[in-house]
Amino acid sequence: MVSDCDIMLAADVSSDWDRMQRQAAKVLCDRPEHRMYMESWVDPRFLDNYRQTYGSDGWAEEAWVNYFKAMPNAVDFLRLTDALIESVHRFSNKPIVLVNFGAADTHFDPKRFPRLVLLQARDVSKLGISFNFNKFQAALLSKVKVGISLDSDMMMATPVADSLFSRSRAEITEAYPYPMLPVHFLDRDPANLKYYDGTGNYLVYNCDGCPRPTMRWGQAQPTWTFWALPFFGRWQASKFTGDHYQGVNTARIGEDEDLLNVALWTEGASKQWCMWQPGGVGFVSDNLYNQNPPGTNFNADRSRYLKGTPIAYYFGHAEKTPDKVQAALSFLEGMKGEPTPKAYYYDEKFYTDFTELAKANPEVPQLCIL
């Protein structure tokens, strides 16, 4: 057993990470019917990898975290997950933790992927909520001090993405104990509805008890440190019970991304990552290595990102075709030895790093950071 309610609630709280996990777990463990969902354990085949990744205190310092479930015939999904793991092993020096919420057969090989740890846990959709709320569970159960949530339909494209760990550690602190999301391609601010005519990157979002947005809608790829674990715990507990929490009717919020955004607005969060996960994987050849702009005023809105959203080409996202992912990985393999492309883009120009981008565009750090 990696963790359960008894372990978390009895933890030595002399460390900040155990103290924060205990605080997060308490609200979920108070109800007997929810305690089973706070259990996680290592797949026996991955015990050696686990021992290499987790310290004597039972925590991993930094890791990518993926949550998944696939039935035996879900070949494409398993291939996508496999490609995600492969891309992380190619481009990152950090481990990746997969939390399996019910896949009947997992073919992942601990020898092929020596920095992969496979954990098992119980699927919270049995409570009548979306399967995607297991993303909150993965953050709570993986015991990662600094974590970044990835989906199976993502692909890592550059080692520069590892900088998200040090940046998360610097930004998500005791003074700012909230996860951070990368800006979404959609503007969902109800105040901007008057500007849109049914076209463009706008989809209004309203909910029962929704506060006024404190920043643009974010993609459900949270980065966190242990300081943010109580945030995940209190909002997940509210979702489990369908309560009104801080004025928000969580029973009416259907997906993890929706709850993450509404919860951050409710608590007055103000920090957002610039986009680091553009859609698809075609950008590696079309934009990144060709240094071809993705479009004028890319993902612009009418209240915050007037010139479009800055982009860091760290990951591709929402690519559902495994062959396209493999083609992109093959392309990147063929680019070995070539000059490293500029991976940051904003307002018709590519930049070497975010510092250079921000210096040339002083308005950007007021909107998003990297």
C-alpha cells in the first residue's frame, strides 16, 4: 500500500508535504463511504521502478502524473498512453507516474520504461460523477511533491518542458497554495459574450454560483506542489457529496476542467501559465521546426489576450490518432543534431525563452507566465 486514509491521517506532520496531504485527506476520509477511494498501491511489476523514484519518506520529488483507464479492446487509447510515456522518456529526465483507475490489462513494460511507476486506485466515477475527477485523485494519491498532470492524448516535444517543475516550485508556495493551469485556446468569460457572433474561439461558461472570472479559462493540465493538495481535497470532497461550497453548486459542475477553473476563481487565484500544450502534434514540423507562426492574433480574446496567447511548444494535446503521434516522434528523432528551434511564440515572433519574450512584450507577464 502506497497510501490510504489511515496512513495519511497518521503521518508524521513534521514535513510540510505530509502535513498538507493529511489536511487534504481529512475532508475526504471523514465519510466512511469515501475512504476506499483514498487507497493506492504499486503494481507489483513496478516495485523496482517505484523504489528508484520514491524516497524513504514515500514521496517522489518531481513527476509527470497521468490518470487513465482502458478496457482490453481500447487499443488506440493504450497506444496513445504508450506514446506519451515514450515521449517523456525521450525528452525528460523526470519520472512519470501512471495511476490506473480500472484498466483490465496494462501492457506497459517496467524495463522498457525505467522511469515509469504504475499505481492502482479505485475509480471515483462509481460515485456517479465524471471519470475525469480521477485527475484530482491522481494528484492526491500519487505522493508527488511537485507534479504536472498529463492526459494520454498528449506528447512531449522538447526537454525545455522540464522547466515547469522548477517554475511550479517557485510559484506554488505556502503563500500561493493553488494549482496552476495553462491558458486554454477558448475564451469562456461570460462578460465577453457581447463580442462574439457564433464564430471564433469563444464558448460561454456559466454555472450556479459561479464567481466572476479572475483570469482566462485554463486547460485541465494542473501543475501543483504539495502546498496545493488541500485545494484538491476540499473541492473534490465537495464534488463527492454534491454540496454547495463557497457559494458554488458543485453538483451542477460536470467535469474536472470546469471545477478547476471555477474553484480557482472562487478562491481568488491569479496565476496562469501561458499555453504550453497546443492542439494536435502537427506543430512540431509546421510551426516549431519551420518557425512558422500559427496565425495572426492566435487564440485572442477581447478582454485579456488582445494579441493572442503566448505559446511554448512543450507538448501536443488532444491528438487521438496514434499513427500521427508516432509520425511526430519520428520527425523529432530525425531532427537530432539540428539547431534547437526557438520554442516560444507571441505576436508573430518566435523567442529563445520566456525571459526574452517577456522583455520584448511587457504586457505578457501580467497575463501569464512560464
